[in-house]
Amino acid sequence: MPKSPPFKVFLADDHPLLRTGLRMSLSRFADIDFIGEASDGFKAVEKIKQNPPDVALIDVDMPGLSGIAAVRMLRKQYPDMTLLILSSYSDKHFIEEAMQAGADGYVLKSIDINELADLIRAFSCGEHPMSPYLMDLAVDWHASEQEEESPADKDDESDAFLTRREQQILSCLAQGQGNKEISNALFISTETVKTHIKNIFKKLEVKSRLEAVIAAKEKKLID
């Protein structure tokens, strides 16, 4: 079987040390080819057009053209390119803007380099990975904002919103699958499964798997 070509990665960030560190760190992975970098959004768009990568890592906040604006421009021209926002902020407004601009993911800069490499591979292969450092763009941020502004509506079903991954895990729980089975089915670690289940319990205000499944079905969050 012929060997697959490495995933081509481009980085845009206004901090030279971060660019150097990521370039050196990613270069040790044989299946990742670091093909270029830029210090601002304008240069990033220009260089990406000259040599399109498979994955572009773009800082959310850069001088000149912001990362969000760069993603918006690139998404129009490259609908199939993986565009990942890099950020130090987990602020929902940044995440909402990234989602509206067309980003595939919003990754926190505190991420471990091995996990970043895994995310690059997964997104490049069309998968939908999950990571503690990857903010879920499928969350209805408008809905959650409205809930904060309307405390009287806290008992509404939308208050217990679930991410796409949490819904997948809930479906597995409804089928009686254990952590290891869920891990194998979704290609994530058992520790990640445990983290998601903990978050599901908190959102649904339950204390057991059975209670979680019952609550989710009552709220029509799963079939």
C-alpha cells in the first residue's frame, strides 16, 4: 500500500516565539509537513493562496487583519480547507465569531503538542475529534447567552444543551455500552469518555447513567 503524503500545515501568529516553537515541535512528526508561516492575517491569506495547506492554524487576535477575518476570507475561496483558530481565550464571543466565520475548530493554545498533532490528523481525515482544548463550535452560543440574560428560563430544556460528542456518548450509554466500548466506538480515550460523562451529568443534573439517559430522552436530546 502506497504511503500517504504528509499533512501540509500553515501557521499564522504574531508571536515569533510561538511560531518557532510550533514549527520545531511539529517538524518531528513524519506525517506533518510545516509549509509556511505568517505574522498577520494579510500575509497569511496571501501566502496560503500561493501554496494552499491541508490545515491552517490561525491566531484569533493578530494586527492588521484578525484571525477571524482571515478565516472568513479563506473559507470563501477554500471551502474544503481545514481552518483552525488558535487562541488563549475561551470567551464564547470569540468562539461564536469563529463559528460564524467558518472555522472548523477553536483550539486553546494550552494544548499539548501531541494532541495538536492528533487534531491536525483527525480534521485532515474528515473526522470530528474531541479534546479538552478544542471548543465545540456546534454549541448554540446564542441560546446559552439568552439563558444567562433570562434566569427565569433556567428550567427550559435548552439550558441542558449538549455538544455533538456528548449526544454521541449519551446514545452509547442508552445502548448499555461501558467506557471502553464507547472509547473504541468513538476513537477517543477512556479518560476523555469519563470527562464527557461527568459533563453530561452536570448539564442534566443527574448522578447516574440511567438517570442521564432518562433525562435526555425526556428532553428529546436523544432518540
